[in-house]
Amino acid sequence: MTTAQKQLHLAAHFPGVNNTTVWADLRSRSQIDFSSFEHLARTAERGLFDFFFLAEGLRLREHNGLIHDLDVVGRPDSLTVLNALAAVTDRLGLAATVNATFNEPFELARRLATLDHLSAGRAAWNVVTSSDAFTGENFRRGGYLDRADRYTRAAECVATARELWDSWTPDGAPRRFAHRGEHFCVEGEFTVPRPPQGHPVVIQAGDSPEGREFAASAADIIFTRHGTLEAGRAFYADVKARLAKYGREPDELKIMPGVGFVLGDSDAEAREKAAAIRLQQISPQNAMLALEQVWGRDLSSYDPDGPLPESDPVPDSALVQGRVRTGDPLAVAARWRALSREKGLSIRQTVIEATGRQLFVGSARTVAAELAGFVATGAADGFILVPHLTPGGLDDFVDEVVPLLQERGVFRSAYTGSTLRSHLGLAEPVWKG
């Protein structure tokens, strides 16, 4: 008797305002026109993906006082876009990144419940946090939240939203609610019936110890990144081991790293394409921007093809605003210097090697085998694919890799349910009236 192979999950991340996207490519299109969102979403649904994933930006990023080039066309609201996509898709999950620091739980719960109803049970909430005063300037309590408090507020925000979703009975009767906690004190009547999924799926993005613990306690999916198979296994084992203390089983939290991919007719061709793409992603200008983000100082006098600066980074620099920090600048600089010395790399070469996300490169058959291998050996439950082209970057993967995953018996050949929870194999939350 053969044992059924573990099934993998797939999601599509819309490539927009990040260094993954190759905007110089003639095939690139708008990052804000609805046609771009529709193309990628329809492609993902054609490929039977679990969900479509949108990031969020609450302030345009700045570098040395100037708006970041990729932000100048704007950053639309993710929930608004997904409500529109609900009308042109049938089964694909729709995941919105919405900040739990600068939003209130009643408003969030209402908007997410609305998406779940409009999509017939396909909504997901990627919960992110911020202690960034620069972003906070756009809000009434700008910069008020201490970094240590961001996950406690997020946990209470999610818990309060779930109380609101449960304030209507499953048969459609509204009831008054009241929540009194450390961060929120709300009471009244919720305006939207209980969502079709009970609760929209909750996603947590984060690799920090606090993020892992929050995901283990409250999330259905954790969106992460790791660079090697070994790192993925270590992360997977660590997070899954945290679930028991919250009375949860390992399958109740799906671990889905964000990954890139490059396909070719052969592995050698794919490697050549991947190298060319990285040179486009990390142009000399982008290399210096990445360097200044770590060093926190104006390095315009340096040659991107020359050595790294000997000076140390400036702590708490305001040169770069609104971009996610990659860790302690002094520690990052030390790693980059060690890498540069070990391999004799220039600034640009160091940035290329140090900043790449997990990348699957090869023929369609090679990539399919590697994806399946990560899942089979306990490094992931699936993947959130981040193409390098907007909006057609997923087309080849759906046409070439998905059939091979189906042939291996590790990916669905048809949707068997209509909700995102059914795609993920997650039970509907028990109503807590």
C-alpha cells in the first residue's frame, strides 16, 4: 500500500514596488492599472493556486528626501483591488496585507468580512505591524507605538476582529458585542453577518522570534523567507514546535516562504537567464541605494564596481525612510564585508549575492522536483511565488511547472472546494458565541 504524497500549496504575489521586479523589461506593464492585477489573478486561478497576495504601502518611501522611484505611480489599497478581483475570479483566494498598527479592529473586521461575503469565502488577511514613526505621520497617532508593543497590539487586534465576526450567530442573527483590553475598548453591534469562512484566513509575515510566536498563536499561514533547504527545515521545525502550547496541531499552520523562480529549456539556460535578471534587478544605481540603506549615509562618491566602505553604518539614520530594515546595520555590514572579502566581490556583486531571496532556477522539470522536495522533507508546506515581471511573470510557471507537479501527484488537478479554507485544508473556526 502506497502512502499518499504530501500536497503542496501555491500562491501568487503581485510584483510591484520592490527590487524583485524588472521594470526595464519591455514586457513589464503598470503596477496600478486593474488589467495588471486581473492578468496575474486569472493566471493564478488557471494554475489552481490557493490564493493571490497583495502587499501594502501606507507611505511612499523616501531616499535622501526624494520619493523612491518605484513609488511615484502610487500604491493602491489592497482590499479595494481584491474586491474588484472577486468579480473576475471564481475560486482563487484573495489575500490583503493590512496593517494592525494603524487600523482599528472594527474597521478591519468589517472590510474583511465584506470581502469574504463578496467572494463567497475567499478572503485572507496578512497581518503586518509597524513601529515606524515615518509611516505614522500619515495617521492621527503618528509614531506613538513602541516597537515592543506592536505584536501585543496586533494579537489583540486579531482577537477583537474574531470576536466581531462571531458576534453574529451562524444562522444570521446579530448580537451586541463588547471588548475591553489593553489596546482596544469597543462595544456595539457589528454591521456584517458572520463571514462565509467563519473567519477570513489569517496570514502572518515575519521571521523574528516575536513574529514566529504570534503566528503560532494566531495565524493560519506564515509568510517567510529563507535562503537554503537547511534554513527552511530549521524554521519549519521551530515554528511547528510552538503550536502545541496553544492547543494547535501542526497542520493548522501552513508555512509558505516567498520565493522567486527562473525557467529555461535547460538548467544551464535558466542559470544564464537568472544571472542576467539579477543584473537588471540590481543595477549600479540600485546597488548603491541598497548600500546606503544599510550604511545610512550618502555614498554617492563610491564606485558600485569598487570595494565596500571601510566606515561603519550610522545607527538610526533617517537617510532612507519607509523601507523594511533587514536587521541591525552593523551586523549586516559585517556580514557583507565578510562575504566581499571571502569572494573578492565589489559593492554591486556583494548586494547581488547578499540580497537575493530563495530562488528556484532550472528547467521546468528541475524546478518542479525542487519545490516538491522542499515540501516532502519538511522545509515548507508550499510557496508564495514572486515573479520578476508584472503582470505576465507567472504565465510560464503555470504552463510548464504546474502540469509536472500534477504529474508527480503533489498538486491538485482541480479545485475540490469553493473557499480558501477548503483549498488549504483548514477547518472553519468553531463559533464562539
